[in-house]
Amino acid sequence: QVQLVASGGGLVQPGGSLRLSCAASAFTLEMSWYRQSPGKERELVATVNSVGGGTNYKDSVKGRFTISKNNANNTMWLQMNDLKPEDTAVYYCHTFMNGQDYWGQGIQVTVSS
């Protein structure tokens, strides 16, 4: 079993930056950030592979968001720059182990002037 504890988020003006973090209780091969806006389905934002460090991003966040992970303490971050109102959502960290999905608690990110 894996516990995920997420932190960060808040209210920021358009063009601003925020950093989310997610601490996992165990090493897993891959970790991701998802987000969900009201009335919309949860969507994948970014993924990082723990072996090799490969990353993937949703097209709309490429060049603005950076996902990273420290395998020494199983912590993942999402650095979000040049935030836009459409980035407003509840963000969730995710991982999987032995076919089981694990989710952190949601973090509200609000981009508004």
C-alpha cells in the first residue's frame, strides 16, 4: 500500500507561479499529476518515470509546467509557471503499485485576478 500526501496550491494571479509537492510512502515506478475542473473529467497533466526520469506533459502545459521527482525520499513536484485561468482545478497526485491505483488528497489551484 502507498500513501500520498500532497501540499502546495492556493490562489495566484494570471502569469504567476505555484509549486505542488507529493510525498509517497514507498518507491513506485511512475508518478503523475492529474487535475479536475468543475463539470469536467479528471485529466492527466504530467507524468514522471522514476527510472531514467522521463517525463510527459499535457499539450496545454508544455513549456509552463515542470514535473520532477527525488527518488531518495519519493517526493514529486510540479512547478507551474505562467499560470492561466484555465489551469484552475483541483490537482491530484497519483501512482500505482501491483495493479492498484493510489491518489493523494486534492489540492485547489485557483488562477484569478
